[in-house]
Amino acid sequence: MLTSLKRLGGVIVVVSVLVPALLVVPSAQAAAACTAQTPCLPQDSGFQTQIPSEQDAAFFGAISNSGVITAYNAWPAGQALWVSGVRGAYTGSGVGSGVRGETSSLADDAAGVSGYIDSAGANAAGVRGDNGNASCCGMGVAGFHAGQGIGVYGEAQNGFAVSGYSPNNWSGYFQGSVNVVGTLYKSSGAFRIDNPIDPAHSYLQHSFVESPDMKNVYDGVITTNGKGFATVKLPGWFQALNREFRYQLTILGHSPWSTEARVWDEVAHNRFTIRTNKPNVKVSWQVTGIRKDAYANAHRIQTVVPKTGSADNKYVHPELYGNPLSKSVVVLPGMRPGTQPKIEAATK
């Protein structure tokens, strides 16, 4: 590859033309000091071309503090290295980028940086970001949007559009509201809040209430009148949303033990009537209904689902059944048994 430098409006541009076995390097002395373990940093003292003895040496690009872009032969052939087609490094101590891509195009699908790969290899990626700091913090890949667009977007025709895994902390953490347009599947669910009686030192957690039906729950308290009747008015959308109603009534207070309450008239016109055999009785009521809206009817939950294809004879949590991780329905990159985040870790 034959590379030359051009200065356009104060910007140094690298122009590359494909020439077999031809690489641009700093001085011969600097090139000789370059190794796989200690790659050279570029010098600002000029450039020269040479034909390296190794025909398939890697190509390395770097930018120095002065903003000069250079390239040099750093790694000889035959070494087992993670070789990059193009690699950039920023050697300064300020805020800088090893590689920066930018475009002013307003066309659809324009990209500042585009990565592409055609590979079925494990962990192969069109774009990959790694943060080597093992303590804290920062990000491997970050996406930001200044307006109302999407910071990070994932799409897959048959795989997972976005996948996350962490053996010791949260696989996903959302600081804000989350909207799921579809069905949410989970092994368990809970809310976690600051414990109201000890908010600074502990959490309070409750499990979700589960049902094989797409069930809604409504409740309240009402007092019957002098004739023992009370009408419970429900929201105007109640019957449009629900079907198959179930009722629970509980008498409150010091009424005689012989006091009774029943649903006198079932739900009609978004209301139902309670009757007690004594006047002025306080009653706690509960009504449940099963969703019948258009989305629920089109996506009714199947209670028992057979495992098919590669999922058959495997487990969502194989370790709970005495099986190795290889028996998991899905094995993500780097996945290890035990993905429950510790409460202490979740506060980081």
C-alpha cells in the first residue's frame, strides 16, 4: 500500500493506493524498534516508503499529540496476533479518539463509521468495542443522540436484536421508563424500592402476582344504604376490556355475625350491585376480569409450550436441575452459571 500525506486547509490527509507489499513507515530506525509487544509511536520527523521483508505484515495507524497521522509496519508475519485491517491509537492524555468517523450526509442509512462482517464464527461482530479497565467504569460501546432519535439500535431477523449478559450484576439497566411493544417473558418478577422504614440501608421487594390468564384486578370499599343496597360504578372501559368476571366480598366492621353480603346484580353497563341483609354495612369488594382487547385476543398466552428444535431437552436454568451450562436453552458469549445480581452490586 503506497501512502502519501496531503495538507488540505490545515488538515493532514492520508491518501492510500494499493501496491503489493508496500507500507509506509516512519524512519528506518523507528521501524526497527517496533514489535508486537511494544509498538512504536509515530514521530513527526518525516516519512519514507520501503518494501518490508514480510509480505503479510499488519498495518498500524496512529495519531500523535501534534495531530500527525502516520502508519508503520509493527508486526512481522507468522505471529499469532489479533490483526486489524486498520487500527488507530491516540497517544495524548486529553479527550481524544483512536479512530473517528464523520459524515455530513443527510441521506438514509448514512454512517459516520460503518462495520460489516460476513461470518458465522462465535462472537464475530461487525462492530466491536472493548473497555479493558477491569475495575470501573466507562463503556465498551456507547451510543448518543442529540434529539429524539435512538441512541443504540439493534435488529436481527431471527436472532436477538439486543443481548446483554453479566454474571455478577445486571444484564440490562434502564434508568427511566421502559416500553415493551410485545410480550414480556421472564423467569420471575419483583419490584424493588427503598424500604419505607429504613430507606437508606435496605430495599423492600415484592414478587409479582402471576396468573395463567391475562387477568386484571379491581377492588374497593363501599357502604350499603338504609335498604342494604350499594352500586359499584366501574370505569367506562371496563367491559370493553374484560370478560369472565369473578367477585369477592368481605364485610368490614362490627356488624353482627349474622350479617351477609352478596353480589345482587352482576356486572352490566360497567357497574354491579351489592346487597346486605342489614343496612349501612361496609363491604370490601374485589372483581377480576380476563382481557379481551384486540391485542390480548391476538396474543393469548399459551400456558404450556413444548420445547422444540435446539431448545428440546435443554433448560432455562440448567444448574437448578443438576445440568451443565451447555444444557441451557440459550448460551450467550461469556455466559457462566449464576446470573443473579447481588444487591450490593446493583448499587454501583
